[in-house]
Amino acid sequence: MGRITLDKVTKSFGEVQVIPPLDLTIDDGEFVVFVGPSGCGKSTLLRLIAGLEDITSGQIRIDREDATHVPPAKRGLAMVFQSYALYPHMSVRKNIAFPLKMAKMDAAERDKRVDYAASVLNLTDYLDRRPGQLSGGQRQRVAIGRAIVREPAAFLFDEPLSNLDAALRVNMRLEISELHNTLKTTMVYVTHDQVEAMTMADKIVVLHAGRIEQVGSPLELYHTPRNTFVAGFIGSPK
Ligand code: ADP
Ligand code: MG
């Protein structure tokens, strides 16, 4: 299950509060996109959910459990890093299996999970290659594979496509949406790209200076933006 609840969550760096009290519920199986201009707090919010940063006050729940003080590795969430986080000297299979090896999972179960992830991601024929022998899109899929094998309650993506060229971005966008249809696992996806938000999201969270300006489906935001910031950002005519 992958229901994530943020209850009056705040985050300050020193004296500066970058996230004022914020409430948000992400439902199990939802594809939620955090969108907003650079510096608005998208990455910080994702890192708070992942546990990579501590919240300053408030509570984070994953399903019904208080996860506020649970370390990142025990939250059951998988952060997908950009493809350059792969190990260049390891095969694709070893790269994907790496988190399972760290968790000391036995080899048979590890292979089963890697084979499943590879089949979902069309990487079956590339398992013996090294990352340097793959295209940018394939490398990004390996990074996603490394998350899939952990069978997380939710996937967390921080601008995973920002270092890919335009054509590849469109492809990967479709592939990630397809992956969501296949796995039906909660996905939280950060981007500053309105097109990604509008085409991928079940629910969009528009952020501005750490505050939620509006939450809604792409159509709701397009047709009934709450204010000129949302309208301007989403590109609708208000
Ligand atoms: P986004 O991902 O939307 O571009 P960030 O979450 O990275 O925005 O940053 C939000 C705000 O928090 C920015 O003003 C940024 O400078 C500040 N910030 C982020 N991380 C830190 C940090 N480790 N220390 C101090 N300030 C930070
Ligand atoms: Mg960011």
C-alpha cells in the first residue's frame, strides 16, 4: 500500500522556512506530480517524504504508520535517481540487483526480481552490458529497474528526465506512464515542466514559494485555475 499523508509539515533551513505548514494526501496508486518554478520547494518536499531530510515540524504518515522518524531505507519508498547514478563497472543485472544484494536477499529471489524488472522495462537483452554501452533512455530505465526490484510502496522521481534530449524525454514520459499502468504503484513525480505534469498526472500539486497553490486533476487545473499564478503556470486562459 502506498498512501502518503503530510500533516502540517514544515521545513526550515536555519532561519529560513522554505516549507510553511503544508497538508497533503497522496492516495494509494495515484500518480501525483509536484510542479512549480525552480526554487519553489519541489525537491525539498520529495526529500522530506523520502526521509533524506528531516521535517522541522508536523507529521508524515505512510499508510497508517507514523513515518516521521523512520529512516529512509525503512520507509518502503524508492527514490529514482538520474541515470548517472549507475555504477559504470557493473553489468546492468548487477546495477539493478544492487539494493537487493545490500539487503542480503538470496540470489534466486534477486534474479527473479531483476528478470521481472528487466521484462517490464524492455531490458532483458541488455542485462550483461555495462551502463556505458547503453543509450541514455536505457540507462534511465536501469535506474528505474533498481527501484522496481525493491517492490516499494511508492516511487519518488525528482526531474528524472532533465538530462535527456527532447525526443527521448517524450519517449520516457510515455514509458513511465505505462509503467504506472502496469505496476499500479503510487508515484510522486517532481518536474518544472508543465507538459510532463499535464500529460502524466492523475493529480497535480502546484507549488509556489513552498506553498500549495492548488491541487487537482490536469483538467481541473486547466479549466478552473484558482488564481493567476496557477493559470499562468499551467498555461490556461484565465
Ligand atoms: P526546487 O526543487 O523546486 O527547485 P528546492 O526544494 O531545491 O526547490 O529548494 C527550495 C528552497 O530551499 C530554495 O530556496 C533553496 O535555496 C532552499 N534549499 C534547498 N536545500 C537547501 C539546503 N540544504 N540548505 C539551505 N537551503 C536549501
Ligand atoms: Mg529540484
